[in-house]
Amino acid sequence: MSGVKEELGRAGVRHVETGSRRLAEYSSDASNYRVLPQAVVFPRHADEVAAALEVCRARGVPLTARGAGTSIAGNAVGPGIVLDFSRHMGKVLRVDPEERTAVVQPGAVLDAVTAAAAPYGLRFGPDPSTHARATVGGALGNNACGARALAYGRSADNVVDLDLLTGTGTRMTAAAPEPALRTALDTLVRDRLALIRTEFGRLPRQASGYAMEHLLPENGAGLARFLVGTEGTLALLLEATVRLVRPPRHTALAVLGYADMAEAADHAPAVLPHRPIALEGMDARLVEVVRARRGAAAVPAGLPRGGGWLFAETGGESEAAAVAAAGRLAAATGCLDSAVVTGPAARALWRIREDGAGLGGRTPAGAPAWPGWEDSAVPPQRLGGYIRELRTLMGRHGLDGLMYGHFGDGCLHVRIDFPFAERPAVFREFLHEAAELAGRHGGSMSGEHGDGRARGALLPHMYSAAAIDTMAAVKHLFDPADVLNPGVIVRPRPLDADLRVPAAASPPGRLALALPHDRGDFATAVHRCVGVAKCRADTTATGGVMCPSYLATRDEKDSTRGRARVLQELAGGSLGPAGWRAPEVAESLDLCLSCKGCSSDCPAGVDMAAYKAEVLHQKYRGRLRPRSHYALGRLPRLLRAAAPLAGPLNALLALPPVAALARWGGGIDRRRPLPRLARRTFRRWFAGRAPAGGTGRTPVLLWADTFTDHLSPQVGQAAVRVLEDAGYAVHLTDRAVCCGLTWISTGQLDGAKAQLRRSLDALQPALDAGWPIVGLEPSCTAVLRDEVAALLPDDPRAARVVAATRTLAELLAVTPGWRPPDLTGVQAVAQPHCHQHAVLGWDADAGLLRKAGAEVAAVGGCCGLAGNFGMEKGHYEVSAAVADTALLPAVRAAGPGTVLLADGFSCRTQLDHLAHRPALHLAELLASRQE
């Protein structure tokens, strides 16, 4: 690829990257495949796309178009130049409410199109599960459909016109194609009418191969509809005019329970006459995965009995009408049990369904499960029988997977635990047998994900040689030099070539891992990321956290997925002898806030904070560390040493030269004010107080974390008052101990283990007495509920601490006879701490505040300070940008009398630094209103 970057620059392409870290980030999409590109181009406009294509044509370099990289079949990876349209060409250019159309660039996210159309009561119809991050170009490339294709149609049904560059470099629109191409295409179709009429367009979800049926004269010879689903092999999309639809005002969801998935599929055709908006199949075990990972509160109560469910969505002009329609539908089906839900409960179930690709990434036995045969489709009437035969086939190969899909359209999704390492031949053998099975049922290899690298070689199981030759002839008309996405659909690569996972291995000569990632295998852990890219979606409006740095920079480097791709290269040994100390790894992890949002928000269960801690641990073991690791990573020791001199030290640090020296020594950004030390620590206050009197009080151990003890003792004092008011006798450990949080976040895991062992020793009396342990600082409380067991798996006390630890709200919620103080009239904006969101949950806090009468708006996302991250030199701008994603706009919109609620010391500090407004801990708010 020597000189191609320079040549692209001379051609007017400004943003080209060829660094090894960047290539790793774009080496895979959401599929099983790894193909390192030679360059990644971020075009800013159509002229740069054309220039990149000309360079590729001149040099014979493959060119692959990419949006959000959520393609599951390897459609968006290639060995030459990858064009990422999502960075600069993602605008919704205009919406025409009269014509119900929108003109959009290929990198526009589907939800952005819907948002632009929403003021007119319209939306973009296709809604694949990745709609919050998938782009229009990707949806049109794969002919994406989604759950509501029954009502709104496939992407091909929602396209009006396309502005294109063919493989010859010709710019044209689908409505006014280049004359010679149109003539040649019409001739080809006329010569093969019988073939096209009999082999193409046999079922609505026939997404495999080219949709030649759209070129038939009786179908209007629609070039735009034909080009949808060609996976970037014929032309590059520059702009699209898409159709908009008007959804019903209200919807309801009927959940219908059946014995198993096959039986649910058997009954799906009987539901179709009721004209549901969506009719989805769902393995009930997927819901159990959510319960196990996120807690029972993440799943609505009252779901029907059964091992397989149908989700049937109905609409109406009122909620009552939608509910009535759902009730009639449920009563007319032969289900074991049913439930009709609306509002938040329905949204929660749809989120579980949308997370199916990630949730299905582990089988019930815990084995990794992969795409490859995740998108087959058969006529709906044959789906039940097909599922039974597919299950039998899977059993014969010793395979398992959780099923879901668009049962109203006969489309089945399932991720399967292919044994890539132990029995690599099973993948190829199974896929060919499964393809033959789908062919016997009159089905398609793909129902909406496209063929990509996974299924192109299987096309002979559903198409004749003449049909495959026809597709090759079409490819030659549009792209005679085979520049555009070669190896896909036409002349496909072998389906087991370029597989990512079989090439993965743990780093050569690795040290023993400090954290038990997936049974101690770092490669297995980082390959949890299958690329569904939920980390690229802004979920802050619904309380999500992941991934704050990506939301700030919009750079794939800073997404959880981008980091996972680089760590996969590390695990595969391709980063060279530097291994853990490779600069690509350092660059990738630098802006990870260790917020742990991905550990709960990523449906695949990626925990980048843990992986970062492991990398830092391995990288610096026995070596000199950055200054901030000593100052901020070992902050509890420094604060304990400084406590007797708090007054004089505060005075010294108020002097600018001393403060500057302290910042330099600690690796702290010059724009960050230094915290003031408490002149009287919380533990000293507690030792000198008179405990609440009265007999029969329930003992409780209050965890006096470092931040509460030395930096915000008022929080601890308020908590004592609240707990004593609730009838508790409050105790502390007999000596100051630390959970090791700051050691963990800086990868000093040996030090963290030492801190936690001392903590377990100090907690032993409370554990033996059966006292609850109450934490005030969410990040420290999360360590006691999570990391302690991971770091000290062989210490039985760790599991006991996990079971005993509560947040303040969790304890108060189950305290007999306790009633919260009256908070009627309190308007509050709350910032749930990231670690609380990820590990502890904020439901108890929300319920307590609601019961007390407060009106609270909880903000999603991260505050941006995230412990040591936002304090460190080099992170200030991103830290501030993260805060400006959700928190600061919510604070600016709040009235002057609004209470800011933030249990995390980091969150309160960030609000003080950037919003110049104080925030309260829940304990302080409750204590302020006690009688």
C-alpha cells in the first residue's frame, strides 16, 4: 500500500489513516471475520468518495463501504480501502412532510432520520435492532428490515431514489441511470426472464443474492429497489431519498407464551390476519440472561408461562384501542398464557429483544456463541418445522444457541456455539448442512443481514448455476474491475477464510492474569465483543452510560468496540513483541474512563474497565509508573498521611506556585482545582460523637470510604443521622481501611488485593455478626459488591461481603417501619454514578425519592470526571465534553431552585468545577428534611 495515502491526498482526500491501531479498529464488523484493511478513509463529501474510487480503480485496490460497522456477515470489511461514511457524511439533508420523504447521506443513523421526521408525525420504517447506531447506507446495503417490516416493509420498499457511483466511476441516480448501463441491464433481464421469475423473489425475506425480481418489467424495472441489498458490490451510495411512514399514535404489546420456540413459530401464521405491526419470536431463556446479568428489576413482572414467546405489537389512535387490539389478538391464539403490556414495560421488553444479538452471545451453559447461521428465512408457514429440524441438526453437531427473530416473516436469528478452537471443521460442515436444510424448506440463507463473507459460498444451495451466473453478469456491468467489495456475493471468499476467533490466542509468554476474565483467558474475554456496536449509540436519554468517550469524540477509537478490536489484536499476538506495552494499546485505552458502563449496557457483557485494569497491571508490573498512578492511584495513603496537617496543607495548596507543583507531581491537569482536605475527618467526628440512645437498635456497619472520610465528611455525618433516625446502631470498622478502588482503576491490582485483604480482616466481626454493610460512595460500594470477589476468588469472606453490602437506599427500602422525610416540592436533577448504574442499580434510590414526594429527573451518561480520569493531564477536554453530553445540559435547563443530587464524589466535584454548583448526596438530602 506504499504511497496510497499520499496519492489519496493528491486526489483531494483529506482524512486518510494507515496506522496499525486504526486498521485494527476497522478489521472487523459485527461478524466472525477479521480482514485488515490497508487504509481507512473518512470522506467529507461526494467528491472525496469519487476521488478515492478513482485511486482504487487506478491501483486495482479493493474498496469497501462502511457505516456503523454493524454488518453481521462480514459485509463491511475488506483488504484494501475502507470508506467510513459515518464520521463526516451523516446528515439528514431535508425532510418533505408532504411527499413523506427524506434526503439523507449514507452515514446518517436510522434514528436520526426518524428524529428529523418526528415533528411531522413520521418516521423511517425499517428498524433493525441496531437502529440507534446503524446507518442508512448499511441498511440499504443489506436490505435491513427489523421488527416492524410487517407494517412498514423492508428497506427496498422504503427507497425512492439513490445518488450513486458505479464501479466504473460513473455518477448517476437510480431514477436516471447511465443510458448504456440501463440498456445492457434491460437486455440481460429480457434474455433471462423465466429464470428471474422462478428463482428470485420467492419469499419476502429472500435477502441472499441480488434481488433480480425488482428488475422485471411487471415490477417496474425499479433500479433503486434492486440496488438495495447488493452490499456495496455494485455501487457506492452518495445520497438516498427514502420514504417515511406514519406510525400509530399508540401501541401495545401482546406477549404470547408457548411450550417452545417451534410451537411459537407454528402459531405465528394464525396471528398474521390480525395485522400486527410486529410479530417477533423470543426464546424465554434470553430474558433469564437479562435477569442474571442485570437483576430481576430489568425484566417486567407478570410475563407469561412458556419456553418460547411471540411478541405481537398492535396500534391504535388511543392506548385503550391498542390494548383492546392486543387483547383480541391474544384471545384468538392458542397460547399457553399471555400478557398485554404498554409503556415502560413494553419498552423494556423491546430493549431485550433488540439486545438479542449480544445477549445470545453466550449459550445457557456459558459458551461463546457466534453468528454465521444467524439470519436464515423460510416461508412463515414452514418456520416451526424448520426450527425443529435445525435443532436436530445442531444437536447432531453438539451445538446450541438462543433463538429469536421476525417470525411473522419467517426469519430466524440464532447465535451458535461453534467450537472454533476444538473442532474448526464443524463451522463449515454445519453451515453447508443448514443451507441445504433451508433450501429444502424453500428458504433463504439470509433474511436481512446479507451474505457478506458468511453465506456467499452457500448460494448454490438455493440458486442454480444459471442464476449465479446472472448475478455475476450484473456485477460485471456495474463493476467490471471487481473493485467494490470483492469476495462478497459474486465469486465469494470461502466461508471459513479470515475467521477472527480461530486465530486468537492469549499473548505469547503472558503473565498470570490478575482478574478472572472468562476463566482466566484474556482472549476469550476480549472476544466477548462481537461488534453489535451499542457503544456507538447515545442511550443517555434512557439512562444508559456506555460509551462516554465515544459520545464525546465520535471516533471509533474511543468506542468500547474499537478498544476491544485492538485488544483482540493484542490477544492474537499481532502487535509484535511489545505486547501489553504496545503503543496501539496505550492509545486505545487512554480515553477509557473505566466507568464500567459497558459491563451492564453492552449486551455481550464486555467490561472494558476490567480489561484496562488488567492491561495496566501487566504493562507496569515491576516497572516505573506514570506520576498520576502514584498520586491518584494511591490517594488513600496520601490522604491518611496528610490528615493531621489538613489545615496547613490547605493553606499551602491555596498558593498558586505550590498548587502548580502539586499538580505537576500528581500528573494533574492545571485547570483542575485541588480538593480541600477535611480539617476533621469523618472517623474523628464519629469517634467524638454521642451515639443515639435507645435499646433494640439494629446494628449496621457503615463503610467509611476514603472520599467520605477525608474529603466530604458531611456526607458520612448525614448518613449517620439518617440511619439512626431509621432505628439503626451505626458502627465503623475498628481501623481505617480502603476498598482499593484507586489501585484498581490504575491497574495496581496487587496493591488492590492487599487493600482488600485488610478490608476483609476489618469487616470480619461485622460479617460474623451478620450485620449489613452500607456504602455511601457508589464506586467503593461497587467494589464491595463486585471486584472483591473477582480479585479474591479464593477468600470465602469475599462472597459474604458481596452478599452483605447495600447502598443507603437499598437498606432503607427494606427497613421495617421507616418512612422517608417529606420531600414534596423538591425538584431535583440526579446523576446516578456510573458504577452504581453498572453494578448496584439506582432503582432503590428512585423508588425512595418517589415515595418521599420528590420530583427527580435522572440523567444518563457519565459525569466525565470518573475518579482519576478527569483529573489527569491530557484528559481535561474529553472529560468536559463527556459532561456536556447529558449532565451539564440537564443542569443548565434546571431552575435555580433545583437540587442537584449526586452520590459520587467525582460527580459532585465535576459539577463544582464545570457547573459551579454544589450537589448533595442522598444522605444529605434526607437528613436536611428529617424532623
